Amino acid sequence: MSWDKAPIDLSKIKISARKTGSKKEREISYREAIKEALYLALKEDKRVFIFGEGVDDPGGTFGTTLNLHKEFGSDRVFDTPLCENTLTGIAIGSSLAGLRPVLVHMRTDFMLLSMDQLINHAAKWKYMFGGKASVPIVVRAIIGGGWGSAAQHSQPLQSLFTHVPGLKVVMPSTAYDVKGLLLSSILDESPVIFIEHRWLYDYKDIVPKDPYLIPLGKAVLRKEGKDLTLITNSFMTILAIEAAKRLEDEGINIEIVDLRTIKPLDYDLILSSVKKTQRAIVLDFGYKFCGISSEISSFLMENALKFLKAPVSRIALPDIPTPASSVLEKIYYPNVENIVFEIKKLLKK
């Protein structure tokens, strides 16, 4: 499998903990689930509009907005110039006026140009107006490696946004979750940074056709276990499931907590799982230094120390810029083997 695709075969990964049961279950991809959520939002709520670089071009933002402009018109789904700061200001202003914009960024790297708008304006207005004004915007951004994206087009900057009071940050790992969480984000009264990993776009899952909501701030127990807890999100969840599967033959039973939302965090589920297994590894497709893994590790050391049989471990990206070389990328990004090795090491302590 070429490195421009996900480094493991997602078709063999089965995700549990989703609400199904319909006799007419169907599988669609992660990208199709995003598009379906956007379609439903546009159809059901005239206040919703989608804009950003490439949303109405032949690629349609990796297929997630493909042809929506033909269905709903160019006044509600439209392309924009390369002016991120201005676009974010437009999103904020229109939301204050009663609309519900979805702003699409092809990369989180590009969002750095709109940090003033996001941090000093979007995140603050509800607080500064005493709760009388809301900024219900959704900013979609994409992370992920491959094809030599290198230092300026593949930065996983999600931790920057979790540091800001007033912003919510969502990172779904399945097609089922991405639809329900995106609809919830569009309905939410707070600004939401909605981060998708591009290696997940071809992953297929059972997704109901009707609209449904998944509450923000609620993690899910993706797999039950007793020996160790993997706390994870986004594409790292897929790696965690594969690692747990490999260890089953050795009699090692791993529990997996998929955060789904990294701001706010579901501290209750994290704590209850780690109290049970008494060992934890935090997985994050972000930088290790001052990242989400640091926050969760600190929380566990403060609240679960007496239950832990070993120190909390972390697997994340090294504190260096992303390399362009495909050979170096394979070393740079965590993989299943890294997780299996760390699990075995921690179980010996």
C-alpha cells in the first residue's frame, strides 16, 4: 500500500460502540458521511452555508463538499480567495447576525493566518457579551501525512485550539461519529474547530441515513478490556484497535477509550476506565510536547495515582517539523508496532 493512503488496511478494522440495529444498515465512507451531514444541515436549516477554498471545485474538498453548490446554489456553497483571516471574520460576523457558517480549511496550517479572529474574537464574544451573543461557527480543518506534505502542510495543531477558553475541538475517528458530531457542531452555540484526518476518508462504517446527533464532550468505550487502557482519538483510534487485535492472541486484553471530542474532554470515562485497568497509554496524532497527551497524563496523575500500577505512558509525534521524505515519514509517524511495543513494556512494570 502506498504511503499516500492510510498505512494500514482500514477495511479489516471493525469499529464497535456505534448505535445501529436498523434492518436497512448501509456502509458509507468517512468522506461520504461528512458530505451527508453537510447536505442535511443545508437542507434542514436555511441559516447554514459553506464556504472556503475549493469547496465547489471538481475535487470538492476531498469529496466532502462535492456538487453541494449545484444542489443548494452558489450563494450557500461557494469558493473563496486565499484570505483566511478575512474569511474567519466573515464567519464570525455572519454568525453574530444569525447565520450558521461552516468554514472549510484544507489544512490546519492555514488556520494560523486566522488565529486573531479565532482566539480574540470567536472564542471571546459570548463571554464578553454576558452570554447574550453567540458565535455558532464550525471551522473544518484537515490533518494527516503522506505524499511529502512536509513542515508547512501537515502540522497537527489541534492542541493550540484546546488551549483557548471558548473554543470546542472535535476529532472523529469513524464515519458514524463524523456525521453525528458534525451535525451537533453545526447546531452548537459555540465556535467549533472540527478536525478530520485525511487517512480516514476512505474508511467505511455503518451509518444511518437519517440525521442523528452525538453530544460534544462525550467519549466512547470503543473496546472493553481489563489489562490496560488506550486513550485515543482520530486516526490513532484505528491504530489502537489493530494493536489490541494483535495482542488478543497473546492473552492481553486492551480497553480503548475514543475521546471523539478533545475539548471538552470526557474526564469521567477516562477516569473510570483507568481505575479499572490500572494502566494507561495516551495516543495522539499531535506533538508530544504540550499536547493533548500531556493534558490527559497530568489529569490521571492528579486523579488516579493511587490506582495506577505503572506511570502513564504517551505515544505522539516527536518535537520536530514533519519531514518531506516518504522514508522519514514512516519513521516520524507512530504505527501499530510502536503501540504494541509500548503496551508490552508497560505491562511488565
